[in-house]
Amino acid sequence: MSPAQVLLRAQRAAGKTLTQIAAEIGYSRTAVSLYQGGKYDRDAARLEAAIVRAYDRRVCPHLGESVEPELCVRKALAPKPFGGSARLTWWMRCQGCAHRPEES
């Protein structure tokens, strides 16, 4: 099962309708329904990317709020900052975070 399918199922289990999900990701209800049923006949990569963009969140220990994975990548994999204790503190917190992405 792809990460997008897991996220979609979690949204459905949380009580969201296909119409709500479709509106949140910018696709039609029909496209989401077909994807959920495994019958989406187009390349699903764009739809899956929209699902992941909309629903893949994690709680940042530094901020104490839900953030997108792209923020984790930007902060954790950036070079060590200098010239500001707030930026350095955030970067250091990212280095030991369970959500820290792998360097490619």
C-alpha cells in the first residue's frame, strides 16, 4: 500500500467524505473514488502527490505544531546555521528528531 493510500484511508477513518477530501486536494470526487477503489486509469502519481501534500503532517518538537515534511527537509538537512541562536537551536533540535529525513 502506498503512503498516499494510507493517508487517504486515515482521512476516511477520521470521518471525512470523498467530497471533502476531493475539495481539499483539488481533484474531483470521482477521481478520488476511482483511486480509492484501485480503478484510477490515469497516472496516479500526481493524484498521490496531492494527497501526500495535503495530509502528510508531523508534529515538530521544536515548534510544537503540525508541519509539512518539506519543512523538515529544509531545516534538518540545511548546513549548520551561524549568526543567530534561534536558528541554531531549531537546527540542533532537528538533528536529533525522530522525523529527521535521510540525506540522499
